[in-house]
Amino acid sequence: MGQETSPPPVTVIGLGPMGRALAAAFLAAGHPTTVWNRTAGKAGELIAGGATWADGPLAALGASDVAIVCVIDADAVDVILDRALTESGRHGLPATTLVNLTSEGPRRTRELATRAERLGVAYLDGSIMTPAAAIGTEATRILYSGPADLFGRHRETLAALGGTAVHLGADPGRAASFDVALLNLFWSSITGLMHSFALAARQHVPATALAPHAQQMAQLVADLLPGLASEIDAGGFSGEASSSLTSIAASLDHIVHALEEAEVPSAVTRAAKEVVDAAVSAGHGADSPTRLAEFLGRDRAGGRPPAQDTGRTAVGQAPSAGDRVP
């Protein structure tokens, strides 16, 4: 019979709503959990639940082989590292693994990874795709990037956060690239939905009356999404089997007029129309909406799209089911 091993210690730095949810999930899974936050008041419930308070960032980093950081941005992570270095004097930082779950752009994320490496700290980046309330449940979804062996070493510990974890590849900025693109989709969608509710309200249509029809429209987008993505990657932009950009420009023009007649700000829809109009002016009027992905992604100086990213990892393998923590 094999011996059962105790869950390894974990540190959580940053105790906003998400950080507290992360620490609570580790505690619930039996991990000895050390916590630190700039203000100690947020740790009370966690300490009552068995967490240990660290005296500062250096003590927090040194308490565990895995230190989860979830703060406001990359600058805050830098401040934490600076303070830990000050506390250490000339001794440097502990040889821990920093799992940075702070939302940040890919460039800054890569800078943090480089700095961590110079400081002798292993670095794994992650982007949380679910709200704090979902942490520790099957609804959790976290995207990770960084060295595959590092992810593999700590995947069982990270599994305490619940749900699904996907390792996207060795580039530390890759998870952040997914994060900003997906958040752009989410918040653009929410903003568009609120804009539509505002327009409907001006026509005395309650939000609850529009909602089921909006759900059907959202489902249509979800159903179309895989095919649109395949067309984009294949470079297939023909509008023969779908709406052309010329017809979309005309539709957007009608919507802008309706917004203005209803005295609802039209800047959001006007911005969309300007993009479509620009693509039409560039000679793409007969193309499908998928042309917009290529058009918007062009190198404005050279007029060319960036090189396609195949999504493969550093060792030439696409992420597979084996990269997921069930």
C-alpha cells in the first residue's frame, strides 16, 4: 500500500476578493497556507480558518515552494519583489516558484518573468478566467504559461483551485495574450449589450422583454464562432456565403441613425462602422466579416498581418488533454 503524502505548503500574496478565494481553496484542500497582504485586516477570516500570517513579502516567499501572487497589476508585483529584496539585505530571494495570477498584458508579464529569473525565482504565469466565487469549484478555469516542467511539477498543488487548468506553452506571456483577448471579447460584449438595452428602453422595450431574444442572438454568435475562427486561420474571407462588409456597413449606418434618433450615444457603434468603412475603402467590400480580424491585425506600417501563431509549445507540440488539470 502506498503512503499518503500531506499537501505541500502554499503561500498566497494579495488578499483582495480573488486572493482570499485562492487562499480559501488551498486551505479547503488541506494545504498549509501562508498569506500576506499590504494591509493585514483582510486576512482575519483566513487566519481564523487556519492560515498563517507572514511578517512581510520575504517571509511569505520563503514559507513555501509555491507562492501565488494575485494583486492589482505588474507594478504591484514589482513593489512586492522590491520590498522582499530590501528585507533580505544581500541574501537575495528564496528559491521558490512564483505563480503570478495577476491580470496584466503580455509585454509586462514577460518583463516580470525575466526579472524573476534574474533573481533566481522560477516563474509561472496564469490568467483566471472565472470570478472569485467560482474558485475551488468545477467552474474554475485558469490558463497557465511558462516552462512545461514547472507547470508539471506544481500541477497537483494548483489543482486545489478546482475546475480546469490549461498550460498554453513555454512563453510566459502567452496566458496574458489569451487573457486580454478574451477580456476584450467579454467587456465589449457586455458594453454592447448595455448599449442595446439603452436603445430598447428608449423605444419603451423593457430589458426583460429583449433579454430572451438577446440570448438567441448571443447563441448565434457562439454557434458561428468555430467556423469563423477556422476561416480566419485559413485566410478565407469570401463574402459570397455570408454578409459582405458593404452590407454590414449599410446595416451599421441604419443602427447609428436609430441611436441618434433615440438620443442614445452612438460612439460605440460609430467606431465599429468606421472600421468596416475603412476595410471597404481598402477594397474588401465583397469580403466576409472575418476579413476584419486580418484588417485590424495588420502591421500599420507595412500593411501586412503579423506572423500566424500556431499555438504550439516550445517543444513543437500543441496543448493537449494532458496539459489540463481535471
